[in-house]
Amino acid sequence: MPNWLNDPQRAVYDRESGLWCLYFLYNSQFSPNPAASKNGTEWFLMTSPDLVIWTAQHVAIPKYTTENGDPWTGSVVIDEGNTAGFGKGAWIALMTMPAAPHHMQTTALWYSTDRGHRYSFHSIVMQNPYAARHDLKDKAFRDPCVFWHAPSHKWVMVLAEPEKFGFYASSDLKVWEYTGSTPPIPDYGVLECPNLFELNIQDAGGKTTGSRWVLMFGGNGFKGGMTTGTLYAVGTFDGKAFVPDRQGYSWLDSGPDFYAATAWEDPLSPDRKSHRYAMGWMNNWGYAKDLPKHGYYGNLTTVRTLTLRNEGGYSRLVSHPVSGQERQYARVLNGPDQQLKDGASYHLPLQPSENVYRLDFTLHRVGEHWPYDIFLSLMEHGSHHAQLFLSGAGNSATVRRSALGYTPKEGADLWRAERWGRVDYGDRLQITVIVEPFGIEVFLGDGRLAFTMLAFPAAQETGLGLRVGTGEIRVTDFVMRTRR
């Protein structure tokens, strides 16, 4: 499967087949050579029984089959009540299209009567209200997030707009009425890929203490020392507008390559507000077009389970690899508990032979203070490596890739930049690391801090090592899972 993928679209569960259906934006005509590349994305379908192993299927929504160009990001709903008139249980996709005649971002409706395998175009249901605004450089009107809001008995749509998110309501998925917007969001560039959902709030023991709404979206964090990524706010939603509980937005992932994320509910759960699943595009527009090589066409992240936890008087999203992710590995090795002091290295049960594995382990503080330096080297060979650097004294961490052999020509400084995140280490720090052929995903502190990062090691760069700087720690519960 060649060339290019980007934004994943919210997954839908097909009860008849028992499969999750997820679409992503796909361009089979992309080339790193601008003269040879052809633009335009399609919706490509892939399916999974467990959100872990995915099977590529086919293009479900093609490009350039109408005068309105190609389909961009949006969302799918199953119209169980036949509100749109395409039949009970029809699958309705609403997405952004650059509609004729002005090729502005508009909202299009496509429908499927075969459970999401093939879609037919119906119409442009929303024109861009900013089209005639000559005072605006950003005329965004994109990436509809659509869901059924039972209290108001309406469909709700969230759209990314200039420095805000707009909210709309509909009875039939065709005619939409504006109901409100967020307060201005001026500091995160062009806003994209909104998600709005309700989650239970859980205390440290897992007990539910109420619920809150989460607005999750893609933005640009350069003003705050970050890069493009996924942010969120927690607040209230009355069916018409979202109001955040407090000023500011939090990063769902502190790495450079977790973007265009989408989130969806679990219809198999007895409580649909207990958790949410999420997936992102593992890339960054600062260097995305310089990456395709040796058959590489793009990454999607591991599916994550999101929960909302009350910590320190406010609610935060916590993320873990989806349950069952570990089952894809054939071999499980347990490492011994070890005490490391002043430059000592952990005695691994195995050196991986390829960059496809998962690590789970826990670090414990020994004495009054954590060491300032704790290093987990990945993809190592000679002086080349990626590295998870843990600063226990600062309750912070980063993932570095500047010492790997590959750096893209476009966006090289952005590629090498370090992005830091903070998490309270406490007395123990639980760590999960997923290493893939083209990337690394790290989860720290029981999912309170995450990093996602592309990496392109050479074939021989597979080494692994864990060591401590000055100070002492204890390593327990070390598990390595490998493919063979």
C-alpha cells in the first residue's frame, strides 16, 4: 500500500460483523517529488476485531467524483432513527470538502446503506460563512465532529473555525442551526480536528464522582514552546455550547508527533461514559512531506484508552494503550528486580533483534530524592540512539531522537527539538514503552504523561539499555514483549 496517509476518522463499531470500522485520509498519488505528486485524499477503510490488529480494506469515499473535490476530515454516525431519510441504520459521513465554485471549506454529507463499505454523495449541507470575509486570513470551517445529544434530542456538530469552535444542531443531519461557540482561542494557530465527548470523573481509587465534557482538538503550540499536537479542555456542555472550567488548555501528548487525533465511544461498555478510545496521526506538518522513503507512507498511533481522573482539584485525561495491545507479541520475558546506583545499568533479559517490542516496568525512589538522570536508550547502535530521559529531581521527562542517524531536511530543527512534560513521580513511576519500526510511544506515571515520536533507525540500530546517573533507584515488574 503506497504513498500517503494522514488523519484517522472516528471508528464505528459494526455489530453485524463484530468489527471496528475506521477510515483514514489516503492519497495513492502522493510523491515526495512535487513535480510527480498529485493532491487529494480519499477515505480508506480498515477494520479490526479488537482495535489492535487492523486489516486494510478499500477506498470507501473516493476523491474527485463530484465537482466538490476531495473529502477531508469528518465523522461517521449510524442513523438508527432514520432521521436523515436514507433508511434505518444508514451510516452518515459528514466531512469537510473544498466545494465548488470557490473551493472554500464546506460540510458535505455522504451516506452508506451497506454498513460503511461504500458511500454515495448527497449534498453540501453547510456553506462556509467566512467566505466573504476579506479581513480574515484563516477562513477555517472544517473537520465536523457529529454526535447524538440525547438530552436535547438533536444531532450536534462541532466545527473548527477562526480562533474558536462553533456548535450546530440538527434534527435530520442536513439542516444545521448555529447554537454557540467557545470563548476565543487565539494562541494555537489554525484549529483542527475537534472532538467533544462526556466522561465520568474517577478518583484515585477508580470511583466515579460525577462527569464532565471534554473538548479535544489539534493546534499549534509554538507560542508555548511546543509544536503541533493535541490539546484539550474540561468543562460543561448544554447542547448548545461548551464552557471550559478554567482558562488554558492541556496537552494530551507531550511529544511532537501526536496530531489530528480522533476519539470514539465504546458501545460494548455497560457505561459509555467510563472511557473513550483515541488514535492520532503520528506525524508533524513541519516535516511530514519529507519523510516518505523505502515504502514508508505514514503512521497511525496505537489506539489509546482515555479516562478522566480528578487530581489536585481538577480533571485531567489519562491515557493507556488499549487493553489487549500486548497480545500481539509472541514472546514474554520477565526481568529481575534490581537496585541501580551511580551509573549502573539494568541487566536486561534480552537484547531485541528488531524495533518491534513493548516494555513495562516500574521505577522506585530509594532514599529521599530521585536521581536527576535516568536514561532509557532505544534503537541504539554505537553513538546512534533515541532516548527517554527522566529527570526525577524535576518531575519531568523528554524523548530525544537527535542522536539517531536519520534527520529530515525539511524541518530539521523542529525534528531535533526537545519537548518536555511534567508528571509527579511520587515514590514510584510506572513506565510503558511501545517501540515500532517507525516510532516510539511512551506512557509515564500510570498514563498521566505521554510522548509520541517518529523515529527512523537503521537496520542495525536495535539496541536497548536502562541506566541511572548519580543516585539510586529500584527497578521492578520488568516485562519485555517481543514479536519473536
